[in-house]
Amino acid sequence: MIYWSMQTLEVWKQAQETGYLEGSSEHLMFPKQYIWMMEQMKTILPNYKGEYPIWLWIKKPDMRSTGHFEGGTKCVRLTIDLKETDVLISDLDRWNLVLNNGFCSDNEHEEGEFNKGILEMTKEESWERIFDLNRAVDVNWTGNGAWLQGTTGRIYLEKVKRVEQYISRKSKLY
């Protein structure tokens, strides 16, 4: 299956030297949550060996959009062909709840029950819901799940089918 990954040109050059693309502990913005994601990958992906994850997009990302990198950064969009069994798909909106150390509720009522201490489910247990893409939820509360992301371990360069260089745009907000 085809996936896409956005990387800095520096990271891509390093991958060309090593022969593979792999995540790094140096770039962890949310260490606890990334380690949690790696634990999920170990449980769910049969070929995953515990490397720091590479983040993938399921839909081809627009290089003209902002938000992937600081404006003016030299980047690449990689087109990658991987087995579906090597990629853990999750809901991007709900992943943001994990990043913010929040409870991943299905609706406003459940959120209230969690905040009152009524639910037996832990916050960390609720995070596993980001992988259940067919779960019945209140989309007005959770979002519609339109943005999916993937994570995988080491990607050998023969899996990279296309490399497109670009310079990231500056956001009009900053």
C-alpha cells in the first residue's frame, strides 16, 4: 500500500547514508506518548522491532500547506510502498488527545463520567480507541475521523518510490 512521509532534507540525507529511514529519540516532542505508541506497535505489528516510529500519511499531503515544519525548512515528501501489516493506522484528531495527556472519550457524557471518577477505564486504556476506526462515536464530540495517520518502524530505502523536495511555507499566522 502507498503511504507518504514528510521529512526534513537533513533526515533524508542521513537515511541515504545509512540505507534506511528511522525515527530518533532526539526528536521526541512527547516522550511518554511516543513510548506508549511504540508499545502499541510492538503489540499490534508483527514485524516491528522497537525502533522509534516514522510517521506516515494515508492521504497524500499537500506540500503547499503549512504546519508540517517551520517555514523555510528544506523538506521532502516521500512516497513509500509498505505492507499494511507493517503500519499502525490511527485517528489523528484522537491522537491529539493522547499528546495532550487527555481522556479519549466517545461523547460528552462519557467525558463527564470520567472527570467525576465514575468510569473504571483509565486514561491510558482510553487511548487505545485511536486505533478503532469503526467505533461508534458522537462525531460532533470526537471529530469525523477524516484524518488518518500511520506509524511504522525502520523503512529501508528500496521501499521509497518517490522523493519530492520542497521548502516549507511560512504560516500567515506567525
